Amino acid sequence: MPTIAVVGEVVADAVLPPGGVVDGAAHLTVHPGGGPANTAVALARLGTTARFAGRLSGGALGALCRAKLEESGVDLSASEAAIEPATLAIARLDASGAASYEFYVDGTADWAWTDESLAPLVDGPFTSTPPVALHTGTLALALQPSGMVIERLLARARAQLTVSIDPNLRTLLVPVASYRLWIDRWAALADIVRLSEDDLDQLWPGWTPEQAARHLHQCGVPLAVVSLGAQGAYASLRGEAVRVPIAPTTLVDTVGAGDSFHGGLLHHLAESGHLGGRLESLSLDGLRNALTFASRVSAVTCSRAGANPPWAQELNPA
């Protein structure tokens, strides 16, 4: 399989279920997470070589996250050991399993990238094949100083790689006005941009997925995708639209669902030979197949607790 490079944060997700406060104490279950790390795990479990650049804390939470990445087969050769503590997120679940988040990021490990430390992610030397794509997003692209470092990497990498961005808005930490200011600049660097339904509602209230796709195309994005929860997914490839329904699932929670969807999409596109450029070979039928596969990946993640994407054999049992 081709290699996909991923850069971004590693977060410990402390999940608080409905009724999780008992006798004044919160009963939290901690899962390894972080949007880009979840996507790297999904890619690796599906069979893609996922080369992840993360700054991994040496503390207890950082060790938990490192163990999941290693056990999932993620290539950590571009990651760094960090002396800072791991980033922490509190994921509060409602009765339907949907998650809302609060983050603890001050002084944590994920935001201290430099141009020099990130360069090997796309420049090598490589122990395996060079990457065909570079994926990023969530907080690493929005918080500084890491955001501008990653943007410079994307601008340089785009000459040879497909660039994928999942903005994954976190407006408790970053004002939505900042996202509206930055999204066009990010889109100009990207070949694939995926928004969640919540992202769309916050970025451009009242806009339809079609309007969002037209705007992203005008910024230069060939493939715009909007995940619509129970309504499935919408995508536009240079103005030609595809919709796929949600895959059946028994919902436990939505933690990591979008990250898993994005990992499934990138895996299928890589396996089909469409990454490494501007998606010139991708057809509408090929896109529909990739979105359908991504929906299956996300459905499995929703059926179990935390960001726990499926392995390839779970989707294709012998």
C-alpha cells in the first residue's frame, strides 16, 4: 500500500457518559485520541502505511497514546518525544451518544513543531516508500505556533503530494471568526477538504453542502466533502456531486467517527491509485465507492466506545 503522511495532535480523550457523575465524582474513561492521530490509526488498521508526525509526551497519558499508535501499526519514525504533558480533552456524551468537547492545551506537547523538525515527514530519509499524500487538521492547524509551521509544510509538499485537510472546528478554543478568516487560505493549499455538518453550520450558517462545495472549489479544492451524520455524506468533485447514505450501525458514541471516515476515504483513494497529485484519475463512480467504504469504517467506530477504528479484517471477514 502507498504511504500517507499525517501531522497533528495526540490527545487523551476522557469520556464522561450520561449519568457519569456519581456522589460528586466524575467517572471518566480515558481513550487515546486526537483528530489526526485517530485518522493515522484508521489508515494503519486498514492497511495503509501511515507515517505520523506527533509530539508524544512521556507521561502516563502520552504513553497510553503512544501504545495505541504502535499497536495499530502506525509508523512513528517522524514523531518526536516531548517533555511537555499530553493534551487532554473531556468528551461529554449526551443521551444519543453525541460528544461535545472541552480541551486543556496550555503548555502541552502538540504545538511546538518547527520547520526543521517537520521536514523529514515529506523529505525523508525514508525506511519505506515516500508518501503520496499529506493529511492534517483539527487543533494542530489552528493553534500557534504549530499552525503556521504546518501551513508552510503543506505549501511545499503540494508540488508532489495530495494534500488533505479536516478543519474539525474547535470553537471553544479558536473563535469561529478566525476559522472563517483562515479557511480560504487552507483550501488554497488542499486537494481534499472535509467538513462535518457542525463545521458547516458554524463556518457558514444557513449554507447548504452544495454552497460550501462551490466556495471551496472557487478556492482551488478539487474534492469537497461534507459528512452529514444520519443523512450520510455529500461530496463534490470539481462541481459534480455524489451522495451516499449512512452505513447501518448500533450507536454507542460518535467519538472519532469523522476521523475514521476521513481515514477510510484516504485509504480507499490510495488503494485505488488516486493519490499523489490533483486527483486527476478520480471518477464519480470511484468517489462513490470511496465514500461508501468510508461510511462503513465510520459506522464501526460509532458502534463502540471511543475513537476505535476497525481493522481491515473486520470489514472483510474471511
